Amino acid sequence: MANEIKLPRLGQGMEAGTITKWLKSPGDTVEKGEPLFEIDTDKVTQEVESDYAGVLLKITLESGEARSEE
């Protein structure tokens, strides 16, 4: 079963974030707690860890793309 990774809320004032770098590629094995990508907000740049263990199937938000928190 596939799990969708959502943009995490990194602070109370965060409205949007930009993926600055993917640390994994499609097809890579990912462990729970392993860094998956870096995100940049107006206040911080931070690595985001995976909530799931498995295989990264696809990337739908490329590096440099911004997305509002959902």
C-alpha cells in the first residue's frame, strides 16, 4: 500500500515551503525516520524525515517548487 508524504507544518506562522533538495530518488529504499528531503520556509531550512518505511515510488513536487501547507 502506498502512503502519500504531505508537506509538514514546521511552525505556527508557516504558510508555504519550498523543497530545496531531495535526499532520495524514486526506487530508493527508505527507513522510517530517515531524512527524505530538505524544505525551506521563510524562517528555516530543515531536513524532513520519513514517517514510513518502504520504497519511494515517485516524486510529485520537484526541487525548487513551492507548496502551501495542506
